[in-house]
Amino acid sequence: MSDLIHSISAGNTEMTNVYKEKQRPMMPSAPNSSTNPDPYTVDIKAPRQEKKKKQAVTTEIDHSALAQFLEKGADLQLIWENFDKDGSGSIDAEEFENLIYTCLALFMVSQSDENVDVPTQDELEPVVSNLVETLLPKLDKDGDGEIDRQEFEKLGEYITEQFVMLKSGDRKDLTGSGGVSGLASVAQQMFAEAKEVRMHDYEKKKGHIDFFGGQILNYKAYRLVNFGVFDTVRGTVLMSFELWIKLGFLSLVFLTGAVVCKYALGATRADASADIIDFEDLKGFLAPLEALLAFFAGLYLQQILDRWWTIRADGIGGVCNSVADLSLAIAGLVHGTSKNEKNLRKIITRYGLLAHALIYLQAQERMDGEGDPEAWGDLVERNLVMNKEVKILKKLKRKSEAVWGWIISYLEHCMHSQAGDPNEDPLIPDDRLEQLTDICREGRNASSLVSLHLECQLPLPYVHLIALVVNLYQVVLALVSGMVCVAAYETTDPSKYGMQVLIIQIIQFVLYCIIYQGILETADKMTNPLGLDDIDFPQFYIHHTLQSEIKAIYNTSLNLPWQKSKKA
């Protein structure tokens, strides 16, 4: 911790140099009158409501004061003096936001001895706003919207408590009741996200199959065509516990058939009674059922595959394409780095990723009713949604589709003059509304397509018939196989090739039961490919690739090679 204090106060450590090279401050700058507390507004000129006249703030904040306080080496008064920069005798909302961000930055840096790329305050604006919205009402006892010196004592106790929890690694207490996260929990999450995302950090290779987040990302199809199919087990139906339970049950039926043949029918070598049992008649009993099963199973699997591909290509693919198309359209219109332009890119990206993430949560039934608090907490910590947005979405049924309403509404909002000043040009020309609406409509249609396919299942009588035919075939096959094997073993007629028939029948029993049970289980998993099974869509891989694509589009819009550099 002492090294941390030294690095922050000295300002010349390796960590600080890393941030300077990236032209991003490791710690927050002094409060700025142009800071926009509301991530939705385009009006950066609207003044913040204040109770008292403020003095101009020009002094840089001494971040080492907070670091020393956490180390028990400084008085709380020193922090008060550093953050009450206007000397008003209270910490207002803007100063409180700056304090919370500084705490988050220090908490993140304290988790590693390595360089930590701390996001800027603009980048963490939704996170900071969520924390302020949660903490301020609890600390501001008199409800004046500011924190006085007495209330600041409670804040100091809270910061210390959260820091101790973070350093002790007591993660079970980092999240409060109802999914509300504290400073320690948020800092822990942001620390993980602040690290550069490298795809190989998330990929795991098991055998010859690449997994991403526990879900299959890539496999070598050519190996399955050849002998590699025999050593490929991970990610296949052979890993299904239910399949082997079913095979165990069918083995009991097999033994039942054998007992019936030997004792009920009296198939023994002693009196040559086994010779009177016709193997071909027993096996021929299954022929019509096998033909019917092959037809139904093939048709059923084809329908499941068609639905699976529609969800993947037109559903998830449609949502991702719409989000990327919106980013492309905005990148072609907005090339600046003003606060408003940054807000536009940030909010559209966040809402687009939120719409994508909600599809999976809805498919996993974690958004039923008001939704799972843990799921909402995860979205908040991932910086995809704000607390006030959660309150709105909780009341809605089609949450992913509803987000597209926010997207088009915000885009329309950006087509008006900034700050209501007719001399200020809007961020987006109003003649682009139809184009952007069409893109949002496509995104909303793609989200609805996924919901439609998941909520509207194949007809129950049809699916029940398929499952009934498969299960009846398996039971009859097991029973007949047991009888044939006993009769083949006990026969004394060499023309019946008893041992040959016995071996073939056992192989047929095992293979057919595994194949048809595997078809049923694979079809069941593919019915909803948005879950957490290994063959489901790799949600986080798609999320990261979409995020990277959006970032690349926006970065190119800010670096146009045919324009002369401003420095030139």
C-alpha cells in the first residue's frame, strides 16, 4: 500500500508513465464545470442546479490524501479539504462524483502490482452515477443533496470498510442485498474489465476443440470426417450423463428379454428347444418400426436445425448487424471528440450491447416478471445498464425489444439543436431519421424473431409422437435383442451361426440406442441455443467481437487518413 501512495503522490512511476503515454489520466482531474452528470443529455451548456454560488476551482486534487487515509496514515479532514475545493463547507453532487471516481480508481490500482489501465471518469460515468444514486440518499440525512462534515464521517467509515473487504478478498460480502453493489464490488469488476481483452485469455482448448467461456467456439470438421471422430468426446452427446442412464435402463430391459427367452420359452441346449426360435422372425418384427423411426427422426432433426440456424443467423446475427450498422451510420456523421459526440457513441454502444445481452437472459428465463436481481446486478456491474433504467425495464415484458425504443428515441433527440440554441448544429441531421429508424426496426424485428421461436414451440402432439416412437423402438429393441442373444447362445444348429448373430445383435442394440437417444438429446439442446450448454451460442465471444467491431468503426471515424493532422 505504501508503494501505491508513493506512486500516486510522486506522479513519476512506471504506472503513471503508462497512462501518460495513452494520454489518459490514471486519477481524476479537478472538477470541471463542463462535466456532464447525466449520460443521456446532449445539452452540455445547461448549468447544474446549485444552492450556493461556487468559487472557481483550479487546484488539482491531492490523490495521495485518500490513499494515505486508507493506509490509516492520514486524517479524514485532509480528504475533506481536498474534495471540498470551493470551500462551501459541504460536498456537493459534482464533488461527490469526483470522490467516488477517485475511490474506484484507487481501489482498482490497489488490486495489482502491475500497471492498471484505469478508465477515465467519462468512461465510468454510468458506474459512478449508479453508485452516487445508491449512496447519496443513505449518507445525506437532511436531504439537501449535499454531504456536510458530520455526514462525511459516515462516508469515511464506508470507504474504509469497503477497502478492507476488497483487500481481504471477502467476496461474499461485496454485493449488498437486492443485487446492489458497493465500491469494492464495482472496483473488483472494473479491475477485471480494465485489463486488455485478449481473446486467447478466454479461450480454452480441450482436446481438439476450442471453447470460449465453456461453450464450443471452433472445432476441426475434417477430423470428424476421418478417424478423429473416434477420439472426439468433449462437447458431444457421448458426454451426456442422461444418455448413459438411459442405456443402463435399456440394458435392464435387455436382461429381462434374455430371462424371458431362457426360462419362459425354455431356450436351452439340453433339449435343443433353442433351435425352434427363428432369429429372423424376431429381428423382422423391428423392421417396420425402424423405417417409421428413420423418417420421423430425420424430419424432426431437420426442423430443429432450421430453427437453430434462423435464431443464429436472422435473430442474434440480425441484432448484431443492426447494432454495427447503427455504429457505422453514426461514424459517418460524427467525427468529433466533443462531450456530446462521445456521449452519442457511448450510449448507442451501451444500449446495443444491452439489447444483445437481454436476449440471452430472456431465453434463460432470468428476466421473467421483474427479472432475477443477480442478473440485473451483473448487467449493472458490466456497465450495460443504469439503476434508473433497471427500474423501467423491470416493468416490461419484452425487455430486449424495448431497448430499441430507447435507441431510436435518443437518436431523434440528437437531431435537435444542442442546448436549444438554434445556432448550434444538431449532432445528427434530421433527414437521417428514416434511415436510422429502419435500422432500429430491423434490430427490433431480430429480437422479436428470437422470442417468437423460443416461445412458439413445435406442436406438442408432433414432438410427443417423435419421442414416443423413439422410446418404444429402444425398449422393443432391447427386449428383442435379449431374446435373440439367448437363443443364439443356446442354439445347437450350426446353420444358424449363433455366436455371429449374438455379437451382431449386441452391437446393434448398443449403437442404435446411443444414436437415437443422442438425436433426441441434441435436438432438445438445440431447441433453445441461448442457454449455458456447451453447444449453445458463445454469448460472450459474440459480445466481445461485436464490441470490438463497434470500437474499430468509431476509431476509424476519428482517424481519417485523407485529412491533414491538426498538429501539422
